[in-house]
Amino acid sequence: MIPGIGTLTQDTLWCFSQVKGTIEIGTTEADIISTVEFNHTGELLATGDKGGRVVIFQREQESKNQIHRRGEYNVYSTFQSHEPEFDYLKSLEIEEKINKIRWLPQQNAAYFLLSTNDKTVKLWKVSERDKRPEGYNLKDEEGRLRDPATITTLRVPVLRPMDLMVEATPRRVFANAHTYHINSISVNSDYETYMSADDLRINLWNFEITNQSFNIVDIKPANMEELTEVITAAEFHPHHCNTFVYSSSKGTIRLCDMRASALCDRHTKFFEEPEDPSNRSFFSEIISSISDVKFSHSGRYIMTRDYLTVKVWDLNMENRPIETYQVHDYLRSKLCSLYENDCIFDKFECVWNGSDSVIMTGSYNNFFRMFDRNTKRDVTLEASRENSKPRAILKPRKVCVGGKRRKDEISVDSLDFSKKILHTAWHPSENIIAVAATNNLYIFQDKVN
Amino acid sequence: MLSKGLKRKREEEEEKESLAVDALWLDPGHAAVAQAPPAAASSSLFDLSVLKLHHSLQQGEPDLRHLVLVVNTLRRIQASMAPTAALPPVPSPPAAPSMADNLLASSDAALSASMASLLEDLSHIEGLSQVPQPLADEGPPGRSIGGAAPSLGALDLLGPATGCLLDDGLEGLFEDIDTSMYDNELWAPASEGLKTGPEDGPGKEEAPELDEAELDYLMDVLVGTQALERPPGPGR
């Protein structure tokens, strides 16, 4: 199998690689991972958690001695991105939970990423320091000032190696532009602008300017009593810096062109699938609400995730998706109970692999699913400590919907709905995936022969 | 069904009922659904939705998506409820349309708190047809809000005190508010629990009107509207 080309044929076997996080039961909520993202080269993997922390893992260099074992991810930097805030005017606490992290493409030795909570986006610079200057004239080695009168000779300070130190500094803070909760951020392909989307509005920012932003989408009705729809996700086109999409709670996707007008309230394209009358229920709208939208790397397709399915849309066809994959259709008959316990509102994300041939999304019971778009094969895998022996091959799981349950199957009624895989990430060019299971981060790789 | 690690919020009986009706939700047009048990099921789903709305509004800052989805679902349920399950007539308090225009944005917590008590009683008596007009919201941050929290008179604020930093000179704004709506016993805390089943009421034609207004009212208050917001310009 050619590494880097992802195809989920029978030959692809996924193996456990690493797990990060504690094993104890009764985890603190602050440790729950809320976002996972590889950078553009896959060298770095960032996670954000409910406690407002960002942890960045770096892949170790592959040594020539161990070609059979791909580089592992080790902690590179940890920092507190957001703190809880108090809005005095509204008497409300603003959560420090990191909703999204997005990397900027690397342009120099430092790494830059955007992280956001409900209200504020921050640009962080992560840089290494492995040298320090020595031999100052006016200070001694401890930094104490010297009396100039005692200096009789001058020297040029030199840079000497030191232990590697990784520093994260906030370079920009983009605040006070969102009344509602930010659900998405997306870096534009021009690398000069990015957008942030909340429930009702989308703002366009320039990285250099923090005290103002352009509002490019506003779906807030004049009378809030007429509000029936909110924005759920938004993303820029990977190549066309004027194009972006946003999804809604009614299962629609709008593609907008910023060249058409400054305020993109009128979409260029409108993607919606007609409702299937045989599946109609009180919960039809809730389960059609799109929780994530992602452009393919090629920019030709968009993928959307709603409660029960993942759909792939061709940008040139608005009236229906070209592909629909059932993630956990066995839940369709349980919607009432899932409504009762609020699970029906869970927001699952979805990701493409590097070649856009396989898509992945999470489910319950720490299961996650992969769909091969070419072979139409799919597989269900589990992120669990039991399958966590080094290089252990993950065994496909199966949910039994009724009738006789086979030995390795699990019945729908035994699924643990508190174990949900909402956030996953796929390395941009290799078959390495990161799966967030509550407070643990699992890294899986395909088996290298 | 939903096993380990999951807290059950409702009483066991109600759980069983909701589980039993799971299968019915697939097709409200199905023959079985048209009969009496589904009406009870619709009603219990309605109660559940109202509970969710109530709970959502009690949050300092409700999750807008959750709120909108629950309200839309409530509307669907109401629309499908059988004619005999129509709502009881309620004497409408006199209109106070000007109130809304005068009410400025307060903290959402204050509104939520008042909405919470409102919803509690909604479950007893539906169709509070006379709804206050939309309340102003704060608009995108950065623009001056102007006033402070309205003092809602007889309504007790259950949420955190909002008045500390805000003005107290707004009495004049509310002089023309009709407080009879707040003075009547509808606002007494609920003691009997939620309504248990469909209630007799006016004919089908009347019910939708009441429901619409009532749901509109819910939406009004929970997120508010802007009395003073200027239309967004091409850029800021």
C-alpha cells in the first residue's frame, strides 16, 4: 500500500499508536478535549480543552534506524489560551473552553495558530529558542547591571546553545465582535484574512487589525420572534479566497462569493436535500441540523455532518448530495429517548483524508467510522484503552440492531452514550488519525508492512 | 436503553411512556398514531419540550441553536396535536404593545429568570395570548446600549442580581406597563407539576392562534430584539 494515498481497501489495517491523557475515572471537566487539529504539514497536532488550554504535540523525526516505526507525537508546548471571563454588563460567565483551533501555514521558523472560545479569537505564536546570548558588557551572567566604571574592555556578545525552550505568545486578540457564541473559525487562502462565525453572524478579519472586523453574513431577523434558523459552521474555500460556505440548523448550506457584495446575505448557491417523507418525524429538523461542514482538499466537494449521516455534495449540484453515508442509522428508532437526554443535540465533526478518498466521523460508545468513497466500504473502529497495546491492530466493531447478537457485536441498548467521539483529525498526507475520546487523545496509524 | 453513565432526568413512569412511544415518532401519519395513545404521547413530548425550553432559558446565556431547535420542535408538535387536545381558553390581559418598545436590553439572565417562571405556568395554562412585544437586545457589542435593565416590578429576579452596575432611574419608562399580567396568580410557583394530558378547549380554529402567539412570546423574550439597532452598514 502506498503511504500517503488513503484508500480503505481490505488491505488497510489501523493500529494503535499512542494515547495521551489520564486513565482515571472521574475526570475533571477541564480536561475534556474540545478540538483537535493537525497543522498543514502534519508535523504538529494541537488539542484544545474545556479548561482553555492548548497542547501541541510534535512528531519526532523519523530515524533511519527505525523505518518500520513512524514518528511518535510528543508534547511540544502547553499553554493557557483562554481564561474564564465575566461579562459584567450581562452578569454572565464566558466559558474558557476552546471551540476551535486553526493553524496558519508556516511562513518562517515560528508556528502560528488561531484559537477561539465563545467570544474571543486569539492568534498565538509558538517559537523555539535554543540559543541565548552570552557576554553582555553592561550585565553580568545573572543579569545584574555592572557599574560602567569597572568595565575596561568591550566584547561582542555571542549566541550559545541552550536547552530547547518552546514559547507561546499571544500576538493578537480579536475581541468584542460577537454577540453570540462563536462556532467556527477559518483561515482564508490569502493568508491575510480569516473569518469567525457565531450563531447569527459571520465576521471577516485581517490578521493585522484587531479592533475592527467586517460583518459579511448577518441572519439575525429584525424581530427575534421570527428566528427559526442559526448558523452552525462556516469555512473558506481552500483555493478561492472569495468563496466560503456556511451551514444552518435547518440542514442547508449556503455558498457565498464576497465579490458579489460586501454583505453576503444573498447566497450564490444554496444546497438542500428535500426531506424524505417516509422518514418524517417530530425530530426531522433536529436531526437535519448540520453540525460540521468541510471543503475537500480539492475544493470540488463539501462534506456535511448531521445527526445520523455524513453527506458529500458536489459544488455544482445544489439539489441533493452526491453521496450519503449512514453513520449510526440504528439510532433512528431511538430519537425520542435521545431527545430526552439531549444526545440528539450532540455536534459531531467530520474530516477528509489527504486525498479526499476516505471520510471519517465519530459516533457513540467511543466508536468512529470511516467511509471509503471509491470502494464504498466502511468500517467502525473503537478508541479504547483495551485496544491500546503498541501497534495492536484495531478490530472492526459492529452494532447489532436486533435478532441474534453475534459474539463480538454490541447491541444498541448497550451503547454508552456518554462516550462520544465528537472531534477527530486526519494527517494531511499520511494515514495517521487523531481521535479525541473525552479527555483522552488517541493516535492511530495504518500498519506499515 | 441508554445505559451506563447517563443520568435519567425524568420519573421512571414517564421514561417508560416515552420509550414506548419511540416507535411512534417515525410516522405521525401512521394509523396507530392517529389514535388516542399518540395524543398522550404528543402531549408528553410537548411537556418534555417545554421543560427543555425552561431549562435552556435558565442558563445564563442559552445555547441559541438548542433553543431554536426545541422551539421549532414544539411548534411541530403543537401543529400536529389533535383538535380535541386544543388549549383551554384564557382570559387575555389587556394589550400593552408599547411596553416592548420601551423595554431596553437587560441582562439575559434577568429575562431568562422571568421567562423561566413564565414557562412554569405555561404548562398549566397555555395560550397566554397576550404576549409582550419583542424585547430589545444589545446588538453587536461596541454600540451603546443606552439604558439599563428594566425593573420588572412584581417579578422576582431569580438570576444573579443585575442591578448593581445599572441605573435605577428607569421607573418612568415603565409607567405605562400594564402590570395586571404580573399581578395575577398565574405567576405563583407551580406546585402541581406539569399538565398531564390534553385539555378541553376551544375548537381547532382558535387553538393555532393561541399557540402561535404563545410560542412567539417565548421566542421574543428569550433572545430579545433590538429596539434601537441601526441596520448594518456595508462594513464596519
